[in-house]
Amino acid sequence: METVRAHVFFSGRVQGVFFRAFTKENADKLGINGWVRNLPDGRVEAVFEGPKDKVEKLIHICRYDHPRAKVEDVEITYENPENLKGFKIIY
């Protein structure tokens, strides 16, 4: 199964709504490695590594399924995987 690394920026109402915790919870459920953090400009930045279908599912969940966030835009860049272990929230 192909492993991919997606570098993702979420914009909209994504800070102050537990977006990072929601992302980590779903990454852990899917077995996705990587990290997530808030940016000073109001966006959330994340890196997801894992099987392509699961990475794409996590991006979809983050974009559409959060009960309080309103994601207005998603920027995705695919990069070479770095074999990250686990998923963490960067503060």
C-alpha cells in the first residue's frame, strides 16, 4: 500500500474550536502519523503520513465533519514521506 505525506493548511474558523484535538483523535483512529499546529495567521497547519486512502479520508473528515469548525479552504501539497511515528499536537 502506497504511503503518502500530505502537508495541509486549513483556513476559516479553525482555531478556538478544538480543531487540533479533533484532528489528533481522528488521526489516531485511522493510524495516521504526523502533527498539527495553529499558525499566527489563523490557519491550522498539519502533516499527515500514511496510506493514501486513509490520509485522504482524514483530510475529508477535518474539512467537513468537525461540529464547530467552518473550513473555508484547504491547501494540500504532497511531499516525500519522512516515516514519522505517532501523531502529535504542536503547541
